[in-house]
Amino acid sequence: MTDSRPVLTMTGISKSFPGVRALHDVNFRLFPGEVHALMGENGAGKSTLIKVLTGVYDTDQGAITLDGEPVSFTGPMQATAAGVSTVFQEVNLCTNLSVAENIFIGREPRLLGAVRWGEVRRRARALLARLDLDLDVSAPLGSYSLAIQQMVAIARAIDIKARVLILDEPTSSLDAGEVAQLFRIMRQLRDEGIAILFVTHFLDQVYEIADRITVLRNGGLVGEYLTTELPQLSLVEKMIGKELDVLEGIEEHSRRDLAALEEGTPLVAVSNFGRSGAVEPFSLTIHAGEVVGLAGLLGSGRTEVARLLFGADRTDGGQVAIDGTASSLRTPAQAIDHGVGFCSENRRAEGIVADLSVRENMILAMQAARGWLRPIPRRRQDELVDKYVKALNIRPADPEVPVRNLSGGNQQKVLLARWLITEPRLLILDEPTRGIDIGAKTEIQKLVTQLSDGGMAVLFISAELEEVLRLSHKVAVMRDRQMVAQLANDESLDADRIMQTIASGSHREEADR
Amino acid sequence: MNDTMSRYRTMIGHRLFWPAAVLFVMLAANTIYRPGFLSIELKDGHLYGTPIDILRLSAPLILVALGMTLVISTGGIDLSVGSLCAISGAIACMYISKQPDQNSLGVVMTALAMALGVSLVLGAWNGVLVAVIGIQPIIATLILMVAGRGLAQLITEGQIITINSEPYRAIGLGHALTLPLAIFIALAAALLVAAFTRRTALGMIIESVGGNAMASRLAGIRSGRVIFLVYVISAACAAVAGFMMTANVSSADGNAAGLWVELDAILAVVIGGTSLAGGRFFLSGTIIGALIIQTLTTTVYAMDISPQTSLLFKAVVVIAVCLIQAPAFRARFSRRRRNVPPPATIADKPKEQVPA
């Protein structure tokens, strides 16, 4: 597997953006028939390396060879034509077009200039069959879940006679079954001799599928290792560059006395909130200082609950009391006035304003609450921004760069800072740790515990049960767009029991016990 | 050497560099063609000369383009500004023409207030259509673009209203401190809009709404109010521009006043670096853009380019300006020259090293 010649090499790659040195003298090689994991924290340069490889960015320095020939792609189209296909982190397909159109867009089989639609559909079906997907290829892609869209993106990539397949965090929105399906396909492609470059934040997945690992840190190369020769702990240490004891201290915090918190008037109490087509009516109370975890599978209605509580969507009925007083949460602006903050899981579409600077993104919510006639004095802005850039370890530490130049994890921290600056009483975090590295993840988890110790209520949404268990006082479980249980996080609660609740959805009695 | 290089790069990279360079080249070309182009002389306490004319004639376009900049920054567009110019001019001139003493300052002030008031109402109409009802801006303002011409005709009863009012004429042709008054009006409007957007948080909020409307809503921005406001501001700017246009000729023509000015204004905004997709806006860029367009118009006359080909000539220059500014287009050219090893530059500066 490894004694053949590399299909792809990158040597001495450097790349800078204004104010950010993204890559510095990085080497990388890829052999045919291997799965090669590219690992590193957020901002380590993984995505940049891939974009340099596929010609999205120019290199400042360095050389790339494909099959021993020097290449320099001017864009993904050219890279794809040369056999280097990429499925990018954010699914870049057109949800308004059909599945088949998405697979063949730009290279439709033609006859005398006219697209042969029958052929398009037939080949799309054949391709999806190879991936064990049974879809209506004429249906708009948007009618399928994000996970399926991801699979379609892969189908599109492998149809072109790919020799190198690049998967940039393909699993971040997939559930366990879908991941297994993806891995089966990856193995199949690997055995066909395709070289797969795989980027992920899930360590377990790396050890399940990858043959080789390259680690980046702060834009530099740490090293290349065989997976079998690199224990998981060493990998993490190489990624963050220090010993790993950060997770300690969080464990002790959890499983605090829920009863003590639940005395007194709840901060927010909603009853019979719901929205047809999104989530069945539910009731939920959240007290000051309480962390409520929201567990459930992708698409089980977790985000929908959050959006109702934030007024992003309007509830069909029901009541809400804030500090015991009847109130309403009909718009985000109104929710913010009541001291609610909401970090969306969809960072790019619903979070950052890419054009604006880090500073402007951070003060946006506070400024919106004050109204435009009362600008926050510049000195005050700088104080606040500096404080959170330091506290959250945002890199690069220059608040005036456009936020789009930051890596995903750092953008997430900017969003978090946006809400922390408003000093909310209830902070809703929808998948705040998804797609970000272990270092930033623990930082965010620590922050959540600190905030709740300080009296802030947090609604914490995550697909990772361990994380939910570690942080929450109470866990609400979603299943099929219904809130099926609310479980106190005591000794009896563990991931298995939550899993069972998610699976069976019948533990309501037990919850009320 | 290295220092000069990086300074050169910073200058090239500045967003106003290309518009300013284009303006400079145009002025230079004119001067070569006609050496007296840039000369200015003082006559009767007033400055005269082609550069002064360009400034004076670009004043209405600058006004319209300022309002347009804000609208475009929210991701919208205002096609009705030309009609609004006609309406405001028509109302003002009609009122003045009906008064016994057209030279009374009070009469002119009343006329301006009435016209401005009506324009604000019409701007609010645009704002309601876009922000409250949710019609796409290009359609919503198209309504007033078409209907507004009719409204102006209705006001002037289909006639060209000629007036003889010295104070009103001064808006277009008067002088102050040896310079045309119109220049000061445009400058004041620019400063006012700049202060209104940059001294408050309005500018940032407009850019946020234009940059990502959904994220802005979830950050608690009541974007409807902001969008409503920019259409009202745009209408106010157009109204003042309408006064200037009609004052220049001391008459109001519902058909001709402000015809196609919306297109010039959109062009000025784009040349100035504000994206039609919304987001960041640049008022100073817009002003340079407006000056470029007026200089171009003046050039066409000055160089005796035949009227048949003048529009084509303008179009060619505009295409060139837009291409020079497009990063993708410039990259294509610099890439060809890239075989030379790149100079040790920003890339190697340790200054921005990220903390470990």
C-alpha cells in the first residue's frame, strides 16, 4: 500500500492572507489506495491546504505534483478534470435543482448540444445505487436531509474518474448509520485504488478508517505518521501542542444538585410551544444557572425548539412566562430584550456577517439591542472585543480582519463572543462544538460551566451525548420532532439510557418518576 | 526597496486607488487633447473653467448616488430616483410659478418644503413596499419609476413650467465663496449622510443587513426599519437633486428631468466599490464614481465626439473602468507576469504571526 509512488505530493507550501499566515512550508503526500487523514485544530490550515491543492487559492510558495508531473490548478474544475475531486466542508450544491442535475451540472451528457435528460437520470440512478442510496433523482435536492445532500456531493465527485478524492469534514452532519455507510463507500473506493484525503474532527473515525495521518498545527507541518504507530493520546498532543489535561475539572462540575436550582421562579417557562411541521407542542422550564441539554438525532427537532424559544420562528400557540410574568417571544429582537441569546448551528448562513470585521460581528447583537442611534463608543467596543478575543483565544487576534478570513472554529468563537457581550440570561447554543477541534471544544465546554456557575442559564444542544451529559443539569430528549422526556442528570443517567430514550421514545413515565 | 514595494502594494490595494486612477487618467487625457482643460479663471468674483463645471454638473448625480449607495448596501436598488427628481422639481416649480412674487425667499422655501415632504412620502411608499410587504426592490421601485413620470406630468399638467425666481435659480447656478453653490450643497449632503451613517451605528447595521439578512435578524436587528429608512433617505437625496436639475434651467419638464439618472447613480455606486449584492458601502468611492461619469460626459462634448457615437464611447469607457476594478480580471493579467519570482513580501513578515 505504501511502497508505491505517491500519486500526489505537495512540497514547501506557504500561503498568507492579509494578517494571517495560513500555511508555512508544509509538505504532504498521498499514496494510491490509502485513506490519509489530515488532522489539526481549527485554524491549523487544513482547509487552506485543500484549497491550495484544488486551485481555489494560489500558493505563495511551493510545488504540487500529480503522478510526478508538476501541476498548478486554477480552480476546482480544472483539478477535477485532472482527477482530483473535492467534497467541501460546506455542501456546495444547488438545493433548488434536482438530485440528478446536481450530480451532472456542468458536464451533462449531450447530444448535438441538447442535454440528454433521460441519460442524466439513468446514470444518476446507477451512481447512487453504487452508494446504496435509493433516491428519487428527479426530486429537488433540498427535499433531502443535509446528510443525503452530502452523499450526493460524494456521488458527484466520484463519478468523474477521480484518482484523488478529498473529503473535507464529510461526517460533521451525519449520524452514526450514515457515517458507517460513508465509510463502507470510502473503503470500496480505496480498494479500487483511489487515494482519499479525509479531514475530520472525530478522532474515533480517524482510527476506524485512516491508514496514515498528517498533523498540522498553526499553519506548520508537525509530521506524518502511520495510524497504527500513533496512539490516540499522542495524536491529540501533537495537534494541540501540549499535554492534555484540559478535560479535567469539567467532570466534577456536572451532576450538581438540580433541586437547589429549581427552587424559585423559573427564568423561562414555556408551555405548549410548538409549530406545525416543525415540532410538536412541548413545555420546558429553565432556571437561572441551569444547563439544560437537548439531546436527539439530527433532524429530531432540536434546532426547531431553540428557534421557537428565540422567536426566530413563531410558535403556533402556548404561553411563555419570563420571571413568572406572562410574556411573548415573537421575534429575535424581542427575545434579546428579554435576555435570550442564540448561537445558530448554521454558522455561515445564520451566524456571521462575512463582510464585517471580527469587531463588528462581535458587537452586532449588543448594538442591535441599543438601536442604531446609540452607537457603542469605540473605546468601549475595543475593550469588549479585546476581552473576548483573549478570553476565547480567538486567532488571529486582530479584531479588524474580516471575519471570513477566520477558520470555522474561530468564527464560532466570534459568534459566542457576540452573545456573551450582551450578557444574556439565557444562552441557547445549537451545536456550538460541531466541526471544531478538541482544544476549542473543551474551551467552550469550560466556558459553559463557568457561565452557569455565574448564574446564566444555558440551553445546550449537541449530538454528542457525552458532552451533553458532562455539562447539563437536565436533559430533554427529542425524538421525531417531539420532546419525549426530560431527565434529571443524576447518577442513574448515562449515555445508554439517553440512547434508549431516543430509540424507544417511551420513557416519559420514567422521567416523571 | 522592500519598503517601497510594500507601500506600492498598499496603495494599489486601497479600494479608492482604481477609481481615483481612472479619474486621473481621464483628466490627463483631456489635458493632452486640449491643454487649456484644467485652467481656471476668476471672473466677477466667480471661478470659471471646465473642472468647476464638472464639479457643478456632477452635484445632482452625487446626491442621487449617495442615497443609492445606502439602498444598494442593504442589497436593494432604487429605480425610482429619476422620477422622484422630476416630481420634486415639478412640485417646487409649479408652486413658485403660481405665486405673485417668485423672487420671495419665503415662497421658495415653502416650495422646497412641500416638494421635499411629498418626496419623503413617496420614499416611504417605496420603503413600505420593500420592507413591510416584501416586494423585491427592483419591482417595488419600478412602480414609482413608471408611475412617477405620470405623476410629474400630472403636476405640471403636461406643460414645461418655466419660472423666473432668482433664489430658486441659485440652487443650481448660484455662487458662494467664488464656487458654485451646488458644490457646497452636494458636499453638505455627503457630510450629512456620512455623519448619519458613520457617527451612529446605522452604517454598520445597513452593511450587516445587506451582508447577511438572516444572520442580522438573528442578531436582533429589526431590519425592516433600516430598509425603510434607506429608501426614505434615497428619496430625500433625489428630491434635492431634482431641485438642482430644474434650477439649472429654471423650468420643470416632467418628462426630461432626471431621465436615466438612476442608471448613472447605480453605475457611480458600483464604480465606487460598493457591491450590488449588498454589504460594505463606500461613500467616498461613490463620489469619485459620480465625478468619473460627469467627466466622461464632459469629455464627450469637449472632444467633439459626434453625438451618434457618444453613447457607444461612454459604454466602452464604462466597461473598461469596471474591468480594471474587477479583481478576477486583474488577477488574470498579473498571473501572466507571475513567472518572475514574487518579491519577498507580506508573506514573510513575522508581524502577524499568530500566537501558539
